[in-house]
Amino acid sequence: MPRTSTMKRTMPFIAAVTTAGILFSACVSDHAVSPATEPTVHSEIAPPDCTHFLKPLCNPNKTRWDTPEHAKARPITSLFTHGGRIYLSGGEWNANLGPCPIWSVNPASGEFTNEYSAATERIDWFREDDSGRLYAQCTDICERCPDKGPFFRREANGAWGVPAQPPPCQFPAEDFSGATMAAQGYAVHTWDLTIWKGRVFTAGYGIGWMPLDSSGVLSNATVCLEHPHGKAIVITNGVIASEKVKYHSQRFYSFLPFDDALFCYPLFKPNGRERDGVFEIDEWRFDEASGQFAPQTNLLNNVGCGNAMFHVTKVGKRLLYGCGSTSATCFTNLVLYSAACVGGATVKAERIDLGGMPVACIAPMEGRCAAVVTCAGEGDGGKGPFKSVLWTTSDGLDYKPRFSLSTPFRITCAALCDGAWFFGALGEDESGEDVTGGIYRCPPPSQGNVL
């Protein structure tokens, strides 16, 4: 685990309180910041409490998964602003509660539309390309539905479809013995999706890609894989005892798309070798000339903790992400990292501490800035009520607390649209009603505030 830093940065808080509400400077221009091993961020001035501005907007997922036994499909991992509307979905890939609607929400009225029924058990992430097309990854193919594929795309005319099929499986069926899937398992999951230099990439049991303006079968970018599940090393009392094939140990889960280099990571599993006293992990770097990802190693401490990266967001030349445990429904209690690409060859990340609170989500803002929402339970065992703080950064290293919220439910995601912030809810409201999957707005557009 990263060492604890004693260095602290004090962030000035800039806010103007008016009769109409609170006006926040959303972002500041990029500025030079000395690199730090472990920046710890705190604020001398508590951010204003904007709970009184927070109002429920709508709950599309509750109309799709409307029974108590299906409530676990309602949590929202991400809200995505596209074309002046907010996009979201849900699902549960362990209980297989698809297909999943792709909702678009009017940020002012809360009116929502099911634009597409996606043949997947869960949707976590949305991406957008430079042509204005929207993408949603297929976390787990819904075999009982038509129009299956590794991802779904919304064209500029508003039509959704399946432009690609997964790369062909390069492993014989017997390699999947012991798993619950047939040979299609090589591509049945898309854990992450990214757009980079005119190509769309998918991460599953292998990595696939295709040019943005094409369709058909994805190219296999991991032809060097020898087994769909990789190898896990068994270590006993610090000594490598044996090697064995382990289900899911080669699951590609997270892309880091820097300006000049693209990396992909399997679930973080130390490979048994040590360098500089810490474990190494597998790191795969894309080679544009060959169209292939090549495996290399990095230190676990250089990349993060937990076993995957979530909410990857570009800030200047850096990438922010939260590290934590995988989930079939939602990701909470993440650890924040800010990563840089070193010489176009490898990744070095710094762990960021925002007031000692776990991270709920990261959201992009204009000008390659970002917001980070921390959320912690104030009750016994980390249970509610919950205190959340929204922070902004323009460089991925310095953070300013903008406002706080006190809610009986946990916040799981956030998006900025039309001058207001929108948040996804997990849990119950003050009356005890389950509001999981609900979207809350702060402040109401009628206030005329800009955050």
C-alpha cells in the first residue's frame, strides 16, 4: 500500500453567496504543480452545505425493475451528459436481470425516454467519440435477446444499434472447462470500453478494437494470450509454491487512455514477483504499428490498490480513477488515484487523500477539468446518514471543495448538465422509501445557479 504523506495542500475556497443561491467557480485554468509522492488534500474552510438545494428529479430504473427482488438492478454506476440530456442504465450481471434500457433524461423536467433495449445484463459506462456518437458497453451478453454485441452505439441521427461483433475465440472449448460458459466466454463480457485515436477498444477476456467508422468483427488485440484465464501464482509464507490456472485471473477490466499511449489492465493480481520490495502486476501497452497489446510489468504501488479502476476521467495530461472491488451492480468506497504516463512507456500514479473520505465517483467537466465526489457514512459501520463533498480539479493534483450534501442515501454517480449537478442515489430517503436508482438535482434550474 502507498505510504502516508505528511505533505498537505491548503485549497482556498471561492464562493459567492447571493439571494438566488450559491455561485461556484467550476474550474480554474491549468497551472504548474510540483510533482508529489503522496499529496494529501484538506481544506481550512468547510464547503457550504447545499443539501437544501437537492431535489428528486426522476427514477427511470424503478419503472424497469419495479419489484423488491429486482431492486438490486437499479443502482446507477454512471450518469453521462450527451446532447443536452443525461444518459444512464442499470442491471445486474450476476443474477442476469437484463435486457437493460438505455434512458435519456431531460435535465430540466425529469422526463425520461427509453431510447433502446440493450441485450446486456448490465451497463456501467458510456463513452462519446469526436463525431458525437454515444457508446454503451455490454457488461454481460444477454443471450436470450437479439442484437447482441460487445457494445452499442447511438448514431448522430439518434438510432441505436450493434456495429460490431467480438473477436473470434482463439481458445479451444476445453480451455473453458470448470467455467460456467462455453467457448464464447472469451468475449461474453465487456468490462470497459474506450475511444482512442480513431478506434474503439473493448476489454473482456481479451482486448478487441476496430476503427470508429467501420463495422463488423473486432480485431483481436491480444493474440499472444496463451490461456483465457491466465495463471495465478500460489504463494505460501512468501515462497512461490506452485502455479495453477485460475478462473477469471486474466479478465481485462480497465483502460487508461493517455494522449500518446493506451494501457489496459487485468484485475489487479500480483504475479508473484517482487521489485523494489513490492509486487509486480501485469500492464498491457498498445502498439499502434502492430495493432496489438504487449504485456509488461509495473509495480502494484505505481498503479493502485483494490482490483480494478473505475470512473477513468481525463484531467489535463493526467487520468483520474478510483480503485476498488468489482461488483455486479455498483462501485463504492473507492480510493482516488491521479496517473501520469512516463515517457510513453509506463504508468505512475499518486494516491490522493480528500479529507480521509472514500470516493464515490468522478465526473468530467468542461475544459478537461473534473469533479470528484467523496461520500462517507456517518453512522455505525459506515452506514447512513451520508456526508458527501464535491471537489473540483484542473490538474489532477490540487483539489478544491465546492459544496457538501447530507443525505440518508449514498451517492453513486454524478454529472454536470445545464449548470446543475445531478446525482444517483442508493438507499432510502427520509421517509424510508427505497430511492435506489433515483436521480437528484442540485440546484433546481429555477434558481438560475451555476456550479
